[in-house]
Amino acid sequence: MKNHALRLAVDIRDHSIPVSCGANGDQTGYTFSQPGVFTYDPTGTNQVTIVGKDNKRSFTIMVGVSMSGEVLPFQIMYAGMTGTSLPEIDNLKSEFKAANDEAK
């Protein structure tokens, strides 16, 4: 690990690589709609069905920062088996534009 850091430092110095080109990032999953866990059946029932057990909504978000300290734009990754699991592209574009306009 130490040798890797030294080689990286030498390459940055020798090739005049701007610090803004170096970045570090991480990703995390976020669940915004938990499946149901509660049931309502008479006491003593042998088998109880949980409605919506397999119906969860989640996405992965990637965050990063450059070596110059600039926070990089978030990358949000959706995947799903049905059309309802993905955001509508028009809404996503307008929300992204509004967030960028507020940041300026």
C-alpha cells in the first residue's frame, strides 16, 4: 500500500497531473420503501401471508470528491425488472435541472 502511494505521488509530480483529476468515491444502497413486516391474522393461524413482502424500492448512490476538495455530482443508479421500478426520465431531468439552478 505504501509503495502504491509513493508511485502515485511520483506520477502526479512527474506528469504534472492536476489534483482535480484525482478522485475518491464510495457507493451505498438506499431503500426508500421498505416491504411490509406486520400481519393481521387471528392468533394461532399456521400460515400468514405478508402483503408486499417482495415489493421494495431502492437505488444505489455514488458519491465522490476530488483531491482538490471539490464534491463531485452524485451518480444515482436504478435497476429493475419492471417499468415502474425506474424513474420517469422527464421528471428526473427537471429535478436535476432545478437542483443545479439552486446550487448556483
